[in-house]
Amino acid sequence: MHKGAHEMQHDGHPLVSIIIPCRNEEKFIGGCLDSIISSDYPKDRLEVLVVDGMSEDGTRSILAGYTEEYPFIMLIENRRRITPCAFNIGIRNASGDAIMIMGMHATYERDYISKCVRYLEEYGVDNVGGVMVTVPRDESLAGKAIAKALSHRFGVGNSVFRTGAEKPVFVDTVFGGCYKKDVFRRVGMFNEALVKHQDMEFNCRLRAAGGRILLAPDIVCYYYARTDIRSFMAHNWGNGLSVVMSLQESRAVPLSLRHLVPMVFVSAIICSSAFSVLSIASAWLLLAVLGSYTLAALYHSVRISMKNRDLRLFPIMPAVFALLHISYGLGSLYGVARLASSRRFWSERVLAAVHSIY
């Protein structure tokens, strides 16, 4: 006798909707979907909504093979082609009791889905995620160094989903996340004015509404990071810019100390350099900033190279750390300059201040 939906729910297997934004991902779509297909979660309690931003490479043809073979995988079009729109389209079409956001540039452990669902219920939280293990897209030395920098505290600060934890811990955000469906009724949808940083902004609103976000270290996925220096820097610049520009599009403040440190670091270098020709104190400040940063970068680079038993990493790690922080910081500074010159930003802030008074 076949069990109905209600009985499956009672057995501890709620219907889960997985939303995957996608655009021109022919190199990654197979690995991502294969890892979901091989999961231990019952496939009759699973739906995978791939929300495609009108891909122009071979993504659609590859996806067609999966949708034909696996009925729980479905294609939905995203004509606006930006990530938060893909999230919202998926949420509106989702049938699940739990809604998971997954990235196409990642593969997932066999128990990833089942553990997310279990922790969501056991801890009574609103969003659950795990550790994102950063791996290089190729085996080049630069690629390995980039992956190490993006998963080290000196590189990314207290971004726990990147650096890991020893036990389940409440955090400000997670990679992707597994949400209770009613969260989107209570908090709203993802902010479609944000091209990036929309997950952090949403989780900021979620926490402001009293929601809790849990990171469980035994929930693991593998994220394939950019491995060439140019795209690595461009991506960090964009992240630094978007984290500041999100202040213009949201009344929430989706910032933490780790987002501001690169900007402060770069500002200190620029200001002390500019005034060093006029003031000996500024010259000493510049020396102190650069000297302390260099010593810290060298120290962590030695530890990384020894831990990974690869001394080739030592000479390149300090440069990768510097490129990460400087490109991110410059992006944030550019964002501050844009906000400072934005009439819309200041007029909205003034109106918000007036409304708060009256």
C-alpha cells in the first residue's frame, strides 16, 4: 500500500523544494544536479526547480536530459536574468514545506538535504545551513591559494559558513539555506533591486523579525571558486561594491564588521600615503599599517603552507590575501562614493528620519 503525502510528512519527510538559480552553467550543472540526485532524501518528497536566466550556452540542452529522466527536476524561466528574481520565482512556484536555496557552482554531500530538514525541526529555527568547503576549479597553484584564502579567517573574517565551526552555532547568514516556507510570508521575498548580497540582506530582515539562523558543521557542500586572478579580483570588487550599495536598496543594514574591515584597511593606506609627504606621523602610520598587515599575512601563509604540506603556497598566499582585501576594499570605497553623490539615497534617508520622528 502506498503512503500518502500526509503519512510521508508524519514519517519525518516533509516535501522539500530546492531552488537553483542558473545562467550559462554548462560546466557545473551536471555535477550539481548529480549530487542532489544521489542524496539520501526520498525523491518522491523532493522537487528541484532550476530557474534559468535564459542561458545561451549548452545549459538548456543538458537540463532537458535531466528533466526528461527525473520527473522531480523542473525548468522555470527567469526572463529578468538576475539572482533574486530567480529566488522569488522559485519560491512562488514551490510546493514544499521547506524551501532550500542551492548554488549551481557547488556539489552537496549525500546527507545535505536530510540534515538541513532535521536541524530545521530539531532546533526550531527559521533557516539552516552548513559549511561551504571552498575548492579550486582547477589544480593551478593560484587556484589552490585562492581557495585557501577564501576559507581562512584572515581572508574572510568571521564568515563561519566559510571557515567552519566545531558545533552548531547561530549566525548572521549561511550559504544558500533551508527555510521554513512561512518565513517568506512573515518576512517577505528577496530584494530584486539587489544584484548581489540579496541573501545577506534577506537574512538581516529575518533576524530583525525575530528569526534565527543555524549553522551546523556536519552539513557540508563544496563550492568551486574562481581560479584566475583577474576574475577573482573582479568578483571581490563586485562584492565590496554591492555590500555598500545594498544600503540604498534596503532599510535593513546587512553589514557586519567583516564587511567593513577591507574598506578601513584600504582607506588607511590611501590616507596615510597621501599625507605622508606632509607629516612624519602619517608616514609612520603608513609603515605601521603595511608592516603589521605584511607580518600577519606572512604568519598565516606559513601556517597554511605547513598545514597543507605544500611550501609552494607560502610565497603566493600573501599576495592573494592582499588582492582579496584590496579589491574588496576598493569596491566598498567606490560604493561609498556613489552613495555620497546619490540624491536618491540622501532624500530617502531624510524622509525616513522625518517619518521616525513624527
